[in-house]
Amino acid sequence: MSEHLKIKLSIADRVYPLTILPQQEEGLRKAAKDIEAMIKKFEQSYAVRDKQDVLAMCALQFASKTIQRDLAGEGEQAEAALKLKSLEELIQSQLS
């Protein structure tokens, strides 16, 4: 059974205690660091008074990147499937 770690992450001036698996720690710490950097960037670029607004902008940015990556991956998968189908037809024609 895996041991759990208790860590604390600070995001937008709040501390979040988490109980995680050891293999999750690096990713979570990097994510918190990336969020903090994005918060700082938004606060410097825009006149934002409320942390909630900055966090919403961060969430939108991260979600958009994830969705764009997924959409690009779907296109690549469809293209690969077409190429594989073409290769299969070529092999079948050579075997006949």
C-alpha cells in the first residue's frame, strides 16, 4: 500500500493542505508554481481588484490549453488512422 504525503500548497495567498500520493507531489508543486506565475502576470498586465477574477482567468487559460491540445491530438489521430488504412489497403493489394 502506498504511503500518502501531507503537503501544503500556496495559491493566491491561501494555503491548501493536501494528502497525496508521493508520485503526485512534483506535478502538484509545479502546477501551483505555474498558477502563481500566471496570477502575477495577470495582476501586472490588468487592473484586477479581486483574486477571484484572476483565478477565473487562470482557469480559462489552463482549460483552453488543455482543450486545444486535445483537439490537435484528435486531428493527429484521425490523420494517422487514414494513413494506416491506406497502408493496409496497399498491403492487401500486394497480397492479392
